[in-house]
Amino acid sequence: MDLRAGHGATPAAGSRHHRPVLIDDEGAPRFDLQSHSMRSDGALEPAAVVAAAGAAGVRLLALTDHDTVDGVGEAIAAGAEHGVTVIPAVEISTVDELGEDFHVLGYCVDHTDAGLAAPPGCRSGAPTSPTPPSRPTASACAKTA
């Protein structure tokens, strides 16, 4: 499917589903599938991330905060207000056997599922300073579960 405006990305008449046009006429993407809010290491609240993305022409956005889905509901509500389709997502931090950090992106997650809530002390929360607090490693979180 060609995702440019006027090239089949718009839904057929009578379709129940709206699909945002993902490429503009100049070939620039109108999506951002990795964004962060102050709920992890971003600089803006979730609604402000969505508003800024919408103002920049983004029509499809995934809020992928580190180790938390706390801002997804706020982002989805802001998306309706700003004409941005928000994908509920998360960026999960983990560590392999050698101690190397990995970040795994999950898309279309059920952000209301209690199973995604991290044990106390394992979620970064909103930073209170320009430098986000360090997060416990996945192995530290596993010990508390």
C-alpha cells in the first residue's frame, strides 16, 4: 500500500476505520513510533508530547516511555483533541546475561492491564530534575516480584 496522501491510505467511503496518512506529499513521515514523556526520561507531559507532535504534522504517535504505561491514557485523550492517533506502547528495559542493557519496544499493549504495572521501585517515574533518576535493572525488578 502506498502511504502517501491521495495514494490509497485514506479509508474507503463508509469504512469504520480511519487510517492516518503516514507520508506527506514531500515524502516526509507523519509518524513517530518512539517518543518519551516526563513519565520516564522525556521533557514534556504526555499530553504536551502529543500536542507538539500534532503541531509538527505527526498523525500517528506511539508513547514509549521507559518501563511505564502511566502516561498512555493521557496521551490517547490528547490525541483525540489534536488529531493524532496514539498507539499504546512501552519501552521495557532489560539486561542480558553479560550485563548489557537492552530496550524492548512493545506496541498495541493494553495499557490498562495491571500486569504491566511495575513492582514498587522498578518504575522510573517523572524525573524531578533535568537528569532522570537511575532505574533499577530488570534483574533487580525480578527479585522484588
